[in-house]
Amino acid sequence: MTRIDDTFARLRAQGRKAFVAYMMGGDPDADVSLQVMRGLPGAGVDIIELGMPFTDPMADGPTIQRAGQRALDGGMTMDRVLDMVRAFRRDDATTPIVLMGYYNPIYARGVDRFLAEANEAGIDGLIVVDLPPEEDSELCLPAQAAGLNFIRLATPTTDDRRLPTVLRNTSGFVYYVSITGITGAAAAQAADVAPEVARIKAQTDLPVIVGFGITTPEGAQSIASVADGAVVGSAIVKLIGEGKPVTEILAFVAALAEGAHRG
């Protein structure tokens, strides 16, 4: 049982949906980023997705691309992302943290070294958007063997023939991408999402969490009502990029979390 498994078990017992928040590690700088991260659990966030800045973020829209560039310009590295997690873990031993990003920085570091350091720092799971199931031996299976959940994305174009392959080695939860395209591109609609979530849940016992296109508390509630929870990223990252005070960012996150929990 990982922290992610424990969190979903607790939420099920409470009859609540999950709220997952994404932020880019090191955006706009290491200090502010850590302040935001430390404030997320108190704002109602159940799972933190922490972005690993990368120079070629192909699945990300302009908002998260700019966040990654700000982080890189500020000197953020893989070492410093892991240091953020270590600092967070000094005060919080329970909130799950999922690293989200691309395979290149992990490959450059070396898979064995990366997994050992991620484990030691307190990472619970990975979302690596550019590694398909056919490459599970590269990272997915070693990560699971090291005790980390490997969370796979399913999309509107994942048909019934492809879905079992996507689900085969997934653990923790399934991340359903509600819209085709990049992050922050359009609004998710519960009427479109509901049958897709049902289709996935017919083939797995894992929770299905929906992300992309959720920007308001009302949107989070609507999507969470037809899934096991909601993910918000770009809307939070946008406030960080605008230089809003940490208190204002966390107040917005709290409203999103309240919406998702009502779902």
C-alpha cells in the first residue's frame, strides 16, 4: 500500500471524491514554489502532482510551458525538485506526491539512480507522459518494483482495443485526459466525461481521476460527480505566473478542492 492507495481508501470511507493539484516545481522560484506546495494540503488537496521542468514539454499548453521555463530560468534542476520534496516531507509525511513530466531527464540521470533518489526523497508515484505501455520495461516496471505507483494516462482516443494495454501495469489511479490536445486548451464537460469514465471503470478497479479543462470550483464539482476526483493544473499555475500572493493562490485552491469534494 502506497500513500496514494491509503488516500483513496480514506476518501472512499468518507464518501468523498479526490482533489489533485498540479504545480510546477520551482515556479516562479524555489522559495515561493515550496511555500505553495506546503500550503496545498491545508487548502484541501489530497494528492500533489509536482511538475519536473523540461525544455521540450510537448503535452503542455502555453501556461505550463511558461511555468517550466520560469523554473528552468531560475536554476531549477532535478536535484532541486527532489530537495523540494525532502523539505516538504519534513513537515508532511502523509500527503502523496506524484512527479509528473517527461522521460528524458530521468533517462539522463539513470533509471536506477532516479528511482532510489525519488524513493528516498518521499515520492509516491510517477506520471511520465511520453512513455507508452510498449516501453514499460524502461521505467514503469522498475518503478513498481521500487514501490512507486506508475500512473498512466487514458484519453478520448484510447479505444476499447487499446485500453487494456494502457491499464495493464497502471497503479495508484488512472488519469483520464478529458479533452484531446494540450493542457489548458478547452473546458471539460461532465456529459462527455461520464461515459468514458464508466468505460474505463468497467475494466479496472483503480480510481479514475479526470484532468485537463477544469478551471473553476463548479467545474471541479461537475467533473468529480462523474469520476473519482478531479485534477486542476493550468488554472493554479496561471495565478502563480501572474505573481499572485501565496495566500490568494491557496484560497483559490481551497475553493477548487471544496468543489471537487462535493462532487
